[in-house]
Amino acid sequence: MNYIVHRLRDGGTRTRVFVLGACLVAFSPFASSVEVPTVAVQARQIGASYSLDGVIQAVKQSTVAAQASGRIATLQVKAGDKVRAGQILATIDDRDANAAAQRSQAQINQADAEMGNARAQLERTKDLQSKGFVSKAALDTAQAQFNVTAAAHEQALAGAKQTALAQGFTRVTAPFDGWVLQTFAEAGDLALPGKPLLTVYAPQPLRAVVQVPTSRTQLVRAATQTLVQVGQSQEVVRGIVPVSKSAVPSADPVSQTTEWRFELAAQDAVNLLPGQQVQVQFSKPQGDSPAKLMLPLQAIVRRGELTAVYVVTGNMFALRAVRVGVNQGGDLAEVLSGLAAGDVVALDPVRAGLANATPAKAGK
């Protein structure tokens, strides 16, 4: 102001200096107060709501593996193919199995011949013993020999059945009607017992699967309404009410989550595919929820790791740290600590941080 007074004494620049001083006064942050709208923090009873990302999963899904060893001769399906129960999906080189089948048949023929000879010997011995030409001991020996050959014949038959079963394992078939989801081998690869070849799933029924944090288990369990939301934008979101829900009775020791499964009706899951991303929303009506201290999201200011609000103190604002919970839907968040019911906070934290900010009068 000393500079302005000095220039006012110079008549040639009196008007211009006066205008400059007026502008400095008008734009100075200390010239007048800035009124900031406020709101009183109140306890409200709202319906609890919580959403989790989930994935669509086929209830009937099987990883088909080889039960015999050998080179994969043919792989007759690929991912996306429709298959019928019993349809051959792949064949494994069966030359070794065929040789084993021939060996089993030869053993059966040998056992048949030996058993036929033992039976004839037993009949002759019985006839001679009835006429007194041989002793009872000779008859017992003939009977024992026949029993041994009969047992050998049964053993050969059982070996043949086992060989036929192993030969059938060289043809990998579909366990049920469905679609091929993924293949893990190609023709020419080595197949080993237990090694996965492909995955087959049935298109119905389907379910939504979510991993629920243990801290939210009670909220999910107490939810009176569960909605499976399909779609990425609000214009195409489709809500599906599951027909039943269940939880796996164990928690993952690393992520501390529990798997929840929500079965979907066939008519609701027509256009869904395994692996498709969905959102599962759990909600509870207002009457079933306790009153909570709520705060508008626009009143919260975040500076680094600090979460705070501007609280009215007298005729000015004071920055106060708070701890808030999850978004309760709309533009409200739950206040966990730092505020009490009746506290008045600024709705515009940017303007409330100015030195000349004051609370707006009622009605503004």
C-alpha cells in the first residue's frame, strides 16, 4: 500500500493506480469469505449391500485322462466340438494290447485242452475204481488233477477279461453328452495312465462361483437377496436369481477366502458359458440392518494415506482424520471412526481448505 500511496501523489497516473489497487483488493483471498455448503452427519438405516466378482462354472465337467500307456494314434475332437456319451475321442496305439489279447486266448486254449484231458482221465478212473481195478487213492489223484486244470482254466478266462479291458482303454470315450472345453495333447504324444487328454463339460446345469473373504462370510450368509449380474455396462446388465447356494466347508489358507456356489436355473443360464465373468450381489433390506453413521462421498478428502473431512468448528473449518468403510451404494460411505452424529462437515473439501472459507448459512 505504500507503493500505491506514493503513486497517488503523481497526478499523471492517479486514475490508473487507483484501478490497480481496486483489482488487488477484489482478487485478494483475504478480501471476503468463501461460503462452503455443509451437511450434518447422521445415523441412517440402509440396506446392506456387497458385490463380488465371480465366474460361471459347469456343474458337470470332467478331465478325461488316459488309462493305458502308448502313443496317441488319433485325436478325433478339438476344443468346441459337441460330443455324445460313449463317443470315441482319441485312440492309443493298441499293438501291445492286441498281442496281450492273443496271448490270453492261447492260454485259454491250453487250459481247455488240459482240462479236457483231466476230465477224461477222471471218468476212466471212476470206471476202473467201480470195477475194483484201481484204488480209491488213484481216484482222488485224478479228481485233484481235474480240479487243478479247472482252476487254471478259470485263471485264463480272468486274464482274458483283464486283457480285453486293457484293450478297451486304448479307446478314450466321452463320459457324457457335452462339449469339448480344452485339449491337452495331440496325435503322436505319449499317453500315460492319469495324464489328462482333454476336458469335457455339459452345457447344463451351470453355477456361479465366487471366493468370499472370511470377513464377509456373515454378510453373505445373512443376505436375504442374492443376484447374479451378467454384463459389463448398465445397459446390458441382466440379473439372475440363483435357485440354491452352498459353501465349501473350508477356507483357503493363503487368500483366506471360502468358495460359494450358486446354482442357476436352466432357462436363466441358456446363453452363459463356463469361464464367463459375472458379479454376485448380496443385499439385505433396511429393516434388517442396524443404523450406521453415514457420510457423503463428496465430503471426503484424501491426501496420500490420509482420509479426512473438514469439520465446522465455530465459524471456520478444521481438518479431521476419519476412517470410512465400504461404499454403501449411491454416494454414501459408512463412518467407522473420527466423527459423531450431529457433526457438520463441508461438502466441498477443496474450497473448505481456503483460509477465508466459512460455513454457508442455513438455506444456502
